[in-house]
Amino acid sequence: MKAVVQDRYGSADTLEFRDVDRPVPGAGEVLVRVRAAAVNAYDWHLMRGDPRIARLVLGLRAPRAKIRGRDFAGLVEAVGHGVTGLRPGDEVYGEADGAFAEYVCARDGMLGPKPSGLTFEQAAAIPLAANTALIGLRDVARLRAGQSVLVNGASGGVGTFAVQLAKAYGAEVTGVCSTRNVDLVRSLGADRVLDYTREDFTRDGRCYDAVLDLVGNRSLGEFRRVLAPTGTLVLSGGGVYEGGSLIGPMGLFFKRRLVSPFVQQRLLELPAKASKQNLAVLREFAEAGKIAPVIERTYPLSEAAEAIRHLEVAHARAKIVVTV
């Protein structure tokens, strides 16, 4: 089968579109014929081995996972021992390393039925990004109807879902984005949109019950300034490639851990973990029309390297999708 393979850390130039063996599903795994896969900040972070401290987990000299890609949507090709409820031909979506390929093996607990009414491209845009937003708002921030939330990075892959999910939970939403994305974020349901090239949300005097940071471009003190006295700050990674770093957004995480025990505000990190249960929740939201993937651009599998290059340096709007 064809796949996008990486043998060493580096730029998108290190990615090769070449033949590899087709994976075989083991116990509890599902082999999926990929029809579409989405690009995430996760992909360029892993491709670059950035921040470098993450290589202790990802692989010291090269990524242990050789095939890039994480989100996918496609058709069940075969199921391993112990998998029930799925059969060849079923339309599914989910997460698994190695999605930039004609076939991918995913654990049964990390995929589920594709939302009806969505194309494979739309479905592939959902899993990692929307799940991250869901966990950040529902589980970490514990967002409730009537509360106010600020989404820093509202026009990105996670941000576009965060705006929609926050509205679905009945919150008042403020989105922060660049000038060219103001209309997009407003169209997603944001009650208020701030253009960060013209307005500084940390100095306008407003406070929020929750702040979901998807950029990491502000200090911990600045974020705390816009939080209500008992508000919740949710920190996540992401951003664009700026030449590499040793610890990257982890510096902000370390400061959070030092300060958190001494303040009343809840300062937390976002532990995004894929699950069949969350995919079912997201499917319900999608089928009810409460969330809709926004896709800026699609690339064929043979040009997946260009898709990652575009995302890591160009402040891409919403989602970039690879078709197979």
C-alpha cells in the first residue's frame, strides 16, 4: 500500500510517499480502508520532534511511529479477534497513528460509526480536534449553560469546534482570531469576536468563567487577569512552527503547576484522549447539526507533505484534509 513515511525528524521534506506493507489487525483492532485523513498540529510536532524534550517519549533519533497522520474516516476492511459490532464495509471514523496511508489499523476503542450525512472528508476532520475541544470544555472547564468562555485560537482546527461546542452547551462565547477569520468565527456562533491584531483581550477589562487557550502565546499572568476569581484556565499546545524549541508550550505548563496550588482559580492542562464514547457524543452533535467541520483545503495523499507544511507555517483556517 502507499503511505506517507518518515525515517528521521525534520521538515516536510523528510516525508516520503512510498510503498509499505499493509497492516494486519491484531486482537481488538480494526483494519480500515482510509478514504480521508485530517492534518493536525500533532502531525508537525511529531514530524519535527518539537519540542525536543518530547523526543524522550516520541523517539530519541527518529519518531517510533513512522507513518504520519492521526485522524481518519473510511471503510472497515477486516476486524481482529474480539471486535464486535463492526463488519467489513461499515463506515467509521476515529484516531490511529499512521492515517496518511491507504490502510490503517485502529484500536476498537478509538473508532466508531461515521456520522450520517457527512462526507468522509468532513468526518475525518472531527476526531482529534473536536475531541480535544470536547474534553477541554466539558470535562476540564466543566462548562455550564450561562457561563462565559473565551477561546484563544478560535479559527483553528480545535478552535472552530470549541466555539460550536461551547454554544451547544449554552455558554456565551468570545473568540479570538486574526482579521481574516473574524467572519468565520462569527458564523460559527461566537457572541463576540476579537481581532488580536487590533484588540488585546488581556487588557479590555472583561473576565470569563473559562478560558480555553489553543495557542500558548500569552503569559500565565495575562491569562489569569481575564479569569473570574473562581474561573478555569485550560491550557493546550498547538500553534505554528517557529524554528523549534526545547520545551515549547510545556514552559507554560510548568509555571501552571508551580502557581496552581496557591490560587483560587483553576489552572489546568488539557489531556486529550480518544475514546469510542466521545466519538459517539460528537457523532450525535454532528447529526443534530450542532457542530459542522470547517475545511479550508484538501490535498491528495501523495501531497500530504505539502498539507502539513501549509498547516505548520501558515496559520491555516480550521481543518486541512487529505483525501485517499
